[in-house]
Amino acid sequence: MFRGYSRTLGRALRCQAPLARRNIQLSPSQLASVKGWGTIINIAAGAYIGGALVCVGSLYFMYSDANSRQSIPWELSIEDKKNAVKAINKDDVLDSPKYAVKHYRRLLIDLAKHEDPKLQWDEESEGFNVPVILLEVLNSKKSEVFANFYIDILLRYCKALLAKGQLDSSVATLKKVIDDDGIFFNVGDTERLSQCCRLLSRVTQSKEEQVKYLKRLIQMLCTVFPSIKISPEYILQEDSRLTDELVSCLNTLAFTYAQQSKSEPKSSSRWSRKSSKREELLNESLKLYLANLKVLTHMKNSVNKDPYLQVKNPLFNCSLENIDILIAEVKAHISEVLWGLGYKKNATGWAEEVVEQTYSYQGNQTKAAYILQSQLQDLITMYDRLGEQKSQRRCQKLLDEVEIFDRNEDSWYDSVIKRFSKIIYHKGPLGIIEKSLSERFGNPQRVLEIEEIEDEDIE
Ligand SMILES: *[C@@H]1O[C@H](CO)[C@@H](O)[C@H](O)[C@H]1NC(C)=O
Ligand SMILES: *[C@@H]1O[C@H](CO)[C@@H](O)[C@H](O)[C@H]1NC(C)=O
Ligand SMILES: *[C@@H]1O[C@H](CO)[C@@H](O)[C@H](O)[C@H]1NC(C)=O
Ligand SMILES: *[C@@H]1O[C@H](CO)[C@@H](O)[C@H](O)[C@H]1NC(C)=O
């Protein structure tokens, strides 16, 4: 569309009346002096046009990079777009969510005021709280792209607030989105909402809410993806399709139960008839983990037999490595729960299996190496308690050999956009030329980090 427009514009310009030619008469001496100045004028004009091109080009580069991370709707005003680009850039590219908070906040307040010009919002007293646009407005007056964008920005804001230590404002804003049935079940990107709901469950203080939000999330996933099959007790069924988020949610729910059991007192007598709350929670956790393990194992067995596995589960990473690592993770948790329930021998058995499975992956999968490391540490503690020193020494020897390679290096593109952004915040777009010139002719200077350039809160 854009290209078509510029083409017609070009044609319109060309069709205008030809410019009247004017002849300038110069004397030979004038001519000589103009020729002398010519190169300088050319350089100046070249630099000027080049500078303008670099300005426009690099700003567009930043915009399109942000847009590829989070699509920015056209209907936003220029000011809002600028805030959105800065926020997304600082959050995703520079990994400095703390510095993105002010832009997200300004953007959210502006968008809400735009929708409701009568809105009274006392920024001073509200601090980091932001007004939320109502569902009716999102659904009736706005495009789907806008609605998705808006929800994403709200959720990004909440995440960034956590980095800043503003737990209360973050939880309050997250709840506004997640407690609203209309928004939670209908608007916004499922993956992003799911991640944020898991986040809310992790940061909220009340135990009931931790479980409540995870269950709500699993219900949401079941509504959005009808091929997911879960029993009313949240046990994964064998014929269910999987998504990455679903597996994470179920594991997190099981983990939450196990975690909560730690604060319950152990039952006083081993033979007490009355089952303790602690045991109940661990049982609950074990059931979930075992069901997940069963489905994942089934999946693993069909990887090489069923060529349509990935097609049937488009939102699940069906690579053998991924499934193997997930299985190892679940087994590691099962071992922990069994230990908590008093099945010590079984616990070490499962743990040994995890070690065996992750050992071959430690060189090429960072996550596997982490699982292996923590599992060996656990095993050492277990064998210590059981008094099996020989096994303990064997594990210690293995642990000493574990090496963790963090292959989280930035790609070429990431490092370029990162460097670009820092220079632009510091010196503006022309800084890019200045920087390359000064590197060519002078001492190279270090690119300053965002912390050295601006204040966290001053917009
Ligand atoms: C936990 O599970 C075990 C075996 O499955 C059972 O014997 C026990 O009664 C259960 N405890 C609770 C509290 O449900
Ligand atoms: C699937 O998981 C494996 C192992 O974790 C990873 O190497 C691969 O890139 C993932 N594939 C996709 C499409 O995410
Ligand atoms: C523990 O292991 C024994 C035998 O290895 C098995 O019979 C028993 O069912 C296991 N218990 C649990 C809770 O897995
Ligand atoms: C890497 O992963 C493969 C599985 O895809 C595994 O067989 C291999 O042993 C791993 N380790 C190395 C060092 O290649």
C-alpha cells in the first residue's frame, strides 16, 4: 500500500510543469572561486544529506526493530509511537526494564486519557498505578491489533515494574487484567497472558491465590485450545494435545503444591491415621507430575514413529531434545516429592535416572547441565542422610566434572541494534556518524551504558 502511494506521488510530481531554466552568468574569476568552494560545498551537502539519511534510517531501524518485537498499531499518535519504541527498545534490546518503566507508564496514561478525555488521574498520588481501558472500549471501538497491543504493553509494564521493585503496583495492575473474565478469556496474546499469570501466581503472597491463578490459567488454555484434555482435578489426560505453556503451567502447579507443603508441619507419628496437610499436598503434586511424565513419555516414544507429531501439536516443541529435558525435569521433581513423602530409596532411584539422562546433553544443552548439576547436589545430600558414602563420593566426582557453557551470545543483529540504541540515547542519531568518524581518526571511545546516560525516572 505504502509503495503504491509513493509511486503515484512520484508520478504526480513528474507531471508538473517543467521548471523554468535559468542561466547564471559568471565571470571567470567568480567561476574559479566557485570551483574552489565546490568540493567543500559538495562535502557539506553530502554530509548534510548523508546525516539526514542516517537520522531517518537509524530511527526507522529502531522503529522497525521494536515493531518486529511487538507490532505497533498505526492508529497511535506520533508521541505514543515514540514512547512505545523507546520502551520496547530499552526493555528488550538493552535489557533494562527499569528504564523502560517511565515510557510504558506515560504511554498507558496517555492511551487511557485519549479514550476518556474526562479521566481524572492524579499522577503524583497514584505513583506507578495506571488507569486501564475498559473491555467494552477495547472490544467495540478498537481494532484487534490495538487491543492486543494494549494488553501486551500493560503486561510488559507489570513485568518491568517487578524489576524496579514495585511489587504492589505490579500485582494490582496484573490483577486488573487477569481477574477480568472478558479480557482474560478473550483479548490478548495467549502466550503472553499465560506467562504473566504464572508470574502473578509466583509473586502473590497468599497461598490460595497462588493455586487459584494457576488453575484459572489452565482453564483459560483449555478454553482457547479445545484439544487440550484435563480432568476436573487438573490431571493431564493421555490423549491431550500439548502446548509449551500448558506443560509449564501444570509443572508449576505441581511445584507450587510441593513448595507449599514445606511450610506444613510433618505428621507427628508415622502411623497416625489422620493424614496430614503436608502429605496431602505432596500427594497432589505427585499425581500431577506422574500424569505429565506419562504423556511426555508417550510423546517421546512417538517422535520417531509419527511424522505428523509436530503438525498435531503446533504450539509444542516436539524435538527429542526438548522432550528429553522436560522429562528429566519432571523426574527430578518426582524424586524430590518422593523424598518428602519418605520413600527414600525410590527418590534416589529417580534421581539417578535424571543424572543418566541429562549426562549426554550437558555439553550441548545449557538447561540440561543445570538440571544435572542441581540433581547431583541433591543426590549428595540424600546419600549423606542415608549414610551411603561410596555413592556420595561417586556423585561428588561427577559433580566436579560438570561444566556449564552458557551459549547465550548475542547474534550479530542483536549486538548491532544494542550498540545503535545506546549511541542514539546518548548523542542522537548523528552520534552514529560522529562515533564512526572519531573511531577512524581518534581514540575509540567506549559506548556508554544506559545507566550512565539518563536517570531512571526522569522522562
Ligand atoms: C497419599 O498417597 C498414598 C499412596 O498413594 C496414600 O496411601 C495416602 O493415604 C495418601 N495421603 C493423603 C493425605 O491423601
Ligand atoms: C526446541 O527445543 C530444542 C532443545 O531445547 C531447541 O534446541 C530448539 O531450538 C527448539 N525449537 C524451537 C522451534 O523452538
Ligand atoms: C518404590 O519402589 C518400589 C520398588 O522399587 C515400588 O514397589 C513402589 O511402588 C515404589 N513406591 C512409590 C511410591 O513409587
Ligand atoms: C548432544 O545432543 C545429542 C542428542 O541430540 C546427544 O546424543 C549428544 O551426546 C550430545 N552431546 C554432544 C557433546 O554432542
